[in-house]
Amino acid sequence: MHVFVYGSLKKGFGNHRCLEGATFVGPGILDNAKMLNLGAFPGIIPSPTGKIFGEVYKITPEILARLDRLEGHPNFYCRQVASIFADFEETIPQFESWVYFLSKDSAEHYQEICESIPSGQWK
């Protein structure tokens, strides 16, 4: 199974250690989502326009459970399957991956008080 990460779980960021044991697959793009700046980390919500740029990892069920705890699934973030466009391999243009979206309650709250990140890239 795969997970698409777009914020503090990416290489070079503080929570990347939670992906210990995962295999980096490559960069990926999630369409139809909007990124919000929550301060120390981002959150994403579905949106009719927008792209999110991130990284794809092959993970085990144990790593997925670790990520669920970190992300507060299903209360703060809600893990969903989404189509990711591979930004690394033309032979696999699109595949399914787990993605952590803000939960409905979190999204309603943070849309009111947080700025969006139009580039879709967390730096």
C-alpha cells in the first residue's frame, strides 16, 4: 500500500522519522485539493481546483497505524484513498494511495482562520 505525504512527513521535515521502514517511491501530485497553512504544518481539503505536490511512500500496516496516531485519524485528519498522479514514472501515470485530509470538523474550523497555500507546496 502507498501513502501520499505533503507536509511535515516529507523528507527533511520533523515528522519524517514516522516513515522509518517505508520505501520512497517518488514525487506525486494530488488534484482537486486545497492546502491550508495551519502554522507548523499544513492541512488539505477537497476543492474543485488546485494541486498538492508531495511524496509517495510504500508502507506497511504498522507504519500506517503509526501515521494514523500521528495524524489523529479520524478526528483531526481523516485518511482517504485518492488518485495520485505519479510525477516520476510515465508507465504508472496514476494510482491509488492513502491521503490524510482534514476531517470535516477540522476543515470547517481552519478554513475560517487559516490562509491557503495556492502553490500546493509545503516548504
